[in-house]
Amino acid sequence: TSTSHKAIANYNDAVEMQEAGDNAAALAIFKKAIDEGLESWRVYTRYGNALKDEGNFDAAIEAYNKAIQEAPEEGRIRNNLGLAYTGKKDFDSAIAEYYRGI
């Protein structure tokens, strides 16, 4: 559908912005892609990374948990979740996620 093509285009644009270091712009575009129905562990992981990099650890944790629901076997999501917990200084949760990721 045209919506999914638009959502994919938005996701690709957000990835480019994120890789160029423009997290603020990437966040808005990732959110738009999600709102347009593009929900996958990759989208939620990238969105979580951008949120984490902006210091929005609670929202990043929420995004990573959605990614884990989509792909529980992806250990790197658990690693990213651990980093978000580390950012919150919740070291017990961080360690638990790091262990779950290996």
C-alpha cells in the first residue's frame, strides 16, 4: 500500500538522519513511520537508540521492549536496553539485560 511505502521511506530517511548525527530530526521521522504502521523490531530498536542518545531513557526502554516482543532472539536489543538502564543508573536492571542478551 502507499502508506507502507511512505512509512518505509520515512524510516529510511530517519536512519540517514540518525547516522548523520541528527537524532532530533530522526526521532520525529521514526515516530512518523511508526504512526504510519511500520512496526518492526528494527524500527523500534533504531527509535530506542535515538531516544537513548537524547537522554530519554524511559521512552527508549519502552521502545526496546516493543522490539523485544517482535524479536526476542535478538540479543543486541537486550544490550541496548541495558545501556538505557545504565543511563538511568539502574545498574541491576542493566546487568540483567546484558546477561539476557548473551
